[in-house]
Amino acid sequence: MVSKERPGPIGFDDFLKVDIRVGLVVQAEPFPEARKPAIRLVVDLGPEIGRKTSSAQITRHYRPEDLVGRQVLCVVNFPPRQIGPMMSEVLTLGVPDADGEVVLIAPDQAVPAGGRLF
């Protein structure tokens, strides 16, 4: 669960440590082995990073078949995390809707996979 407390100020150098990239969802499937409802994603993050897996708790607003071909933003420099039987290699980013359910973040125009948020 994400804390609702507002974090204190950070320096710009701290922001630069978080590597957020745009990726293209190339595969999406139900992930019933996860403790909370989730979708297993394979995201193409461009030639520098390649394809990475992510477990995303986004089942309220998204179906796997609607995610393929969609661009998403991912944190690519967190350590991998074991989620059930899979290793989640990137954190796919979203924001909560009025009910606290995840809404994915994406660029409003198509951009090259692997582009870094700045």
C-alpha cells in the first residue's frame, strides 16, 4: 500500500536517480498466481534495455487483450521483485482513480520505446 503522507522535499539529483522509461506492452496475460488480482506484462523498453516483465494490479480498468500495443511508463532501475512464480523486473506506473484503483500513465503521443522521463 502506498503511503498517503506527502514526502518531504528532495533534490533534483535524487529525482535523476529514478530511471523512468516509456515502453510498449508486447504481451499481457492474466496472472492468477499473484496474491492480488494482477496482469503479467512484457514491456519492450527499447534497444538499450530490451523486454522486461512486470506484474501490474490493473485488473479493474484493463483487460490483457486491450493492453498489447499500449505505451506505459516504467521504473527500470528498482531491483527485481519476486511476485508469486515470476520475477517482476520493472514497476509499471499509474495513479489512483477516485476509488483507489490504478489508472496507467502514458504519453499522450506515440514516442520511441526506451525514452527517459525528464
